[in-house]
Amino acid sequence: MQYVSTRGGVEPVDFAGAVMMGLGTDGGLLLPSTVPQVSAGALRAWSQLSFQDLAVEIMAPFVTDAIPRSDLVDLIDRSYTTFSHREVTPLVQVGEQRILELFHGPTAAFKDVALQFLGNVFEYLLEQSGGRLNILGATSGDTGSAAIAGVRGKDRIQIFILHPAGRVSPIQERQMTTVLDANVHNIAICGTFDDGQQIVKTLFNDLGFKRQYELGAVNSINWARILAQIAYYFYAWGRISRGDPACRISFSVPTGNFGDIFAGYMAKRMGLPVDRLLIATNRNDILTRFVTTGIYASGEVHPTLSPAMDIQIASNFERYLYFLVGQEPAVVRRLLGEMDLRGRMQVTAEQSVAVADDFDSASVTDLEILEQIRETHDHDGYILDPHTAVGVRAASGRSDFVCLATAHPAKFSDAVREAIGIEAPPPPCLRGLLEKKTRCATLDASEDAVRGYICDTLAATGY
């Protein structure tokens, strides 16, 4: 399997090259040159598999010779032994609603599904090559802690994570800043997530700096993140369908950076019998507006009760755009150029129709989030986190939807307490965080400040 860039400026690379490159050297995102197709017979057989065995079958065609199958099996098995539920991503019935719980990993967020795997893949590839890696990423909340958990203490890896100061929950902040391993470096920037994401992209696009400091990516710009997340769409379908290829189901996905919903889109392109994919957004509704109007236009980032979705520029949207315009990199470059110049882009009327065929979308207010948490708890005794509440609310009145539960409710105790008057009991991985020692640098939201911090920090380690 070869990987190409959405912007057409990268020579095809294999899976290992795509993982280590992260962001394409032309500024684009990497995608497989072809999408493997899953037969009805494979769907029937896969519906009986454990999550781990299913993940092997899904990933193997994308990985091919870069990682031998026996090593891939070992990597996947090690990645999911850290999860507290034997099914890894269990599907539960909550009243009339199906919830796919993705928060049983070591940081109680869906990002663990991908980042436990990615951390082990990085370690594996670096052992093979004898190289080193300096990971740079920005987080709106959960990616940072999951990435840190995936690589903390690993040889050959240093990790630098940017988060917007005061714009993540206290638990999310402590999950990052209480990790004191020598290879972990937290940076609170005085700005928004979009500011942090832009700094990361700018530094990656400085190819001399990227090569000199061997930068790697853990944000969902890294293809391996998307690949790992495809697995739980197939897993949920198998639990419901019992292997019947005629059974079609829909998914409601709380969406900020477009990575999770794009994994569902890829599953559908592979042949998973998906009916509808519902993009559930909060007040920061750039994606809902795009689905409705065909215009992708950025605006002000509004703080909400679902902070991991407080994003205006969804980096994975570029991958979908590539498919939408017929896999034409020149068109992608033109549209992104319009976005850079004017803060907006518009697709054709025909393409807008295709978007409506691919996705539904709905925006949910903070008031509706609180109402949904309260209603679900009062009626079913189940506590939703505010992001999952966005997905459940967006799917209300629609039949046969699976709602992705992206985080444990204990990570967002303020919102939960406001909704139902009590906090969700924390899982073991979240207990005692607020009393632990922390380490974090606070910097201006500028490229120069972050660049200087990385250089100084690595110099102090003898890099």
C-alpha cells in the first residue's frame, strides 16, 4: 500500500513512511492511494471477531509489508491490554439509544484507541531504524493526554504538547501536566486551539526545521490515527448486524477536528453498510454550516461546555475535500488557497449535493447539552459527558443511530454537576489527579516562542 498527499507534492511512501512523516512535506495530509474493499463474506466473518482480531484484519491491507503480520498482531494486542473493558469499545443500550463507549482506555477518552496503537508503532519503527523522534502536537483537550500516555517513558521519543491555557477542563489539564517523565513537555499557550494547531502546522511546513529536529505528529493529521479509529465502526456494526450485510446502521459523531467522523467515512468507502453519518457540532458549527450551504468559512472560536470541539478549522476536513473533488490535488490546493486568502471556500452545487449524500449535520447549544445530560440521567440513569451529549441530542428523533461516547463524564465534572447536581464517579485513571505535582511551561501563542522552547529543551537533553 502506497500513500499520497492531498496536495500532490509528495512522492508515494509506504505505511512506515506515512506514519513517520505525519504531515506531508508539501503541507498536505496523507491518504492511501487506493481504498481496500471489504466483501460481504469478510463482513460476516469479521462480525464474530474480538476487537483486537478485527483491528488486525482492518489494518493489515493498509500496513502491508511495512510491518509483518505477526508483529502487527503483537502491536495491537499490547495496545489494547491497557483498556479496562474486555471488549475495548463496548456497545451499550441506554433506553432507546445505542452508545458506543470509547472511553475505557488509560486516559478515559476515545483518542486512546488510536494513540495507544500509534505510540507502540512509533517505538517499533524507531527500533527498526535506530532513529529518534520529537513529537509535536496541539490539543483541544483529550489528544494531548492520550498522546502522552502512549509515549511516556519510551526511548528515542520526546513529546511536546500545546494546549490552550484555561480552555481545557481541569481534569484534562492535569492528565497532561502531572506526567513528569523526562521525555514529556507540556506547553500552555495564551490563545485558542486553532492558534496552537496553526503553530504546529507552520513548524511542520518549515522542512529544514522538521528534518533537523526529526518532528513527528500525533494529531489526527497522522494517518495511523484514522486507521485505528476505523476499527470501532466495523466493531459496532458487527455487534448489531450479527454479520448480515443487508443491515445498515447510522452513526452520530461529536465532531471538532473531523478525524473521528472521517474514520467512519473511510469505513463506509471500504464497504461497511453505513446508512447515515451525522456530524454533531456545538456552537462552533463550521462543519454544520458547510454541510448545509456548501460554504466552509471560519469564524470566532466560542468557548462551550464541550471544549474539545471548540474548533473552527478542522484539519482532517482536507482529507474529505480531496475525495469530494475527485482526488484532484490541484483543486484541493486552489480551494485551500481561497481559504487562506479569504477565510472561506465554496464547493460547486454538484459537490454540495454529494456532501449531503455523505453526511447529515446538526448543531447543539450549551443549553441543549445540559438538557440532554439531565434527560438521559433522569430517564435511564446513565451519565453522558457533554461531547457525547452533543451526539445524542443531534440524533434525537432519528432511528437506528449509534452515538459515539467520546469521553468519560468524570472528565467534565463542572458540566455534569450543572446538569444533574452530582458528579460522575471517576474511573481509577482519573482519581487523585488534582492533588498531584504538575509541570508545564506557559508561552505566547506564537511560532517563535514555541520554536525557541523546543530548541532550548532539546539542547538541554544533549540533542
